[in-house]
Amino acid sequence: MRYIAPLLLLAACSGKVVESEPPAAPQVPEVTPTPTAAATPDAATPPAAAAPTGSINATGIALQKQLFTNPARNEVFSPASISIAFAMLAAGAKGQTADQLYTFLNQDPATAHDTLGGMVKTWNDQGNEAPLTLAVANRVWMDGGLSVLDSYLATTRDQYGAEASTLDFRGSAEASRETINSWVEENTNDRIVDLIPQGSVTSDTLLVLTNAVYFKADWDVAFDVDKTEDKPFTTGLSETVQVPTMHAQQSMAYAETDNARMVMLPYKGGTADFLVVLPKDQTLSALENAMTPELIDGWVHAAHPTSVDLALPKFTLDASYDSLAAPLGFLGVTDAFSSQADFSGISPNEGLYVSDAIHKAFILVDETGTEAAAATAIVMRGLSMPPQATPFHVDQPFWFAVRDRTTGTLLFTGHVADPSKSTQ
């Protein structure tokens, strides 16, 4: 069985990010591990993750620790979407700006775009195989007055499938924002709406990079709708709420370690799984703070076919991260958002810097399967400012002339001593 790296990471507790339904987190209230010889071994043990998978997971886990700061909030975001968007940004970075971005991406600059671009191609190829849908789209949006290097457009197009579109940011900023948001909606099945908020795109905007990820898959074995019923759930605030909870008793991949218990629910097609992890003898926050890609890989490889009595809440989450600048700053990405930015690999003359980095994500889990979407936008402006205007304020008596340009003849001359009077 092929194994897809986690496209989205979520933590579900009490409270709100933005919710379409009452919040409910994954829960496995009663798990009784009983090894079953009839279970299919490859459903429990996927092959080792490829190098690009590891780098995206490392980036995602590091960023998760910056984003998941409130244990009372539901959270969901896409490490894949953010990694690919910032890889396109890194393709035009130079000097220390590039060093910071490639470190954040856990990539060698010499191979990063072959590696991450290859992941995009792999995801889209797998997404074309029914019954699973997985689509990753990228786009470069540039102002008509911005001169963008052909080499940069070639990298983003050839490696990430990102076509370049010209917009009139300077003349029609709001219409340009709406065009980009419409593209995002189209590429996420309308699950990500208004990605870029009003005010983020202005007449000073010169370039916007966008990524969109859409995923939809049915469970390999669907939950019986008739067995879904309200069950108690203890929230991140230690409150008890009643939530619609699905139920199934069947063989599935199960792992138990010193710090956690996990089940893996496969989707039809055998190329993706849904991981549900419960902390053991600690809080969810403590588990997340200790989380590493290696820890997740350890859970996955420890999973074995087991008869499990599973109770899992249905849930729908929407999350918005209107500015990634602060969390990325804690992870060392600082120059890109400042006057120190060097994006001369995109355009050598405009002094580009990142003015906004925005992310939204969505996930729905029910009896039939999972639908998830995410999008990232990186908005760029120029540091190059028009020359300081020389003041020429006519607030005192002045001389004037009407001059014929062709002959240089002064057709009229005069002076104004008091413009409030119309006669001598």
C-alpha cells in the first residue's frame, strides 16, 4: 500500500476556530486490542516515508507548535499547502532570505524544487485514481507593470504547475483580490471562501502566490449511519458536551505506546489513511509539544491489525490564519517579511517583500469518509518607492506664461498678485 504524507494536521478540542457544526474531536473511548490473523497486514504497516514526505512533515510539526497554542480551540491546517507555497517563494529568494526559507522547508536548495515539485506531481497523479480525489493547484499572479524573470516563471511552471496570470493590482486591487479568491474557491470545491481578506491586496501589491489543496475520499469500510448517536465528549476545558458519535467494531490498524494510542482508518483505494491519536497519561497539548515526525512514524510502524471498538465523533472544522508572519518568525523566517528581503530571483528591480501570508483550511469527517481543503496566499509588495516629491506650493504672487512649444514663443505672460480678484 502506498502511503500519503499528512496533508492536513488537526487538533480538536472545545471552543471555536470557525465552525460549521458543533465542534467534536476524534475520540476512541473504548479500544480493546485483540490481534486478528484475518486482518490484512499492509493496512497496518505502510512503507517508509520518502524524503520529501519527511521534510514536509517536519515543517508541519514545527509550525503546528506555533499555531496550536490554545487547547480550547479546534485547529486544522495543511503542512502540504504551506510548504508548497513557500517553496515557490523560495525559488525566487537569494542570500540570507533564501537560507531562512530553505531551512524552514527542511530542504537543500540544490534539490528542493525537484523534490517538492515531484511531490505535487505525485499527489495529482494519485488524485486522478478513483475513488480518491486529491488535487493540488498553484498559480502566480503578477501586476502588469512588474517585470518578472523568465527563469522564475519557468521554475514555478515546470516544477509546480503554476501558470502565471497578469492582473491590474495598481488600478483594480479589489477586482484582482476577487479574481484570486474565485480561483481558490474553484480549486477547493468552494470549501475555501474569501481566502484573501479585504485590505490585504492594495494598489501597492505586485505579486501573489497561491496554492490550493483539495481532498475527498470514502472510508474503506463506511460507518453505519444507524449506529451514530449522541455521546458525551470531554472538551479541552474539561466540560462535557453531547456530540454525534459514529461507531464501528472491526479490525483496523492500532498502536499503543508509552505516550499515546492510535488507530489508522484507511480510505478506499489504499493510498491514504486517517490517523486518530489519543494522548496517554498526559494532555493533548503536552503530546503535541513533544511531537516529532519520527514519533508519528513510530506510531504508524507500531500499528498492527487489531479488533477495535471505535467511537469517533463526526466533526466539521474551518480554520483561518490571517497572518503567518509571527509564527514563521519564531521559526527563523524573518527577512522575507522585512526590508531585508532579497527576492531578486523573482524581479531584480522592485525590492519585493512579503506583506501578508494567509492560510485557511477545512475538514469534514462523517460516516462516509473525509472531505478536506486548504489554501495559502503569499502577498508581495515592493520596497522601491517613488522619488520624494519636490514641494511647489503656489501661495504667493507669481509670474506665468503660455508658451508655444513648437516655436518657443511666449503667447501670453503675466503675474498674479491676488488670485481672489479677477480684475487689475
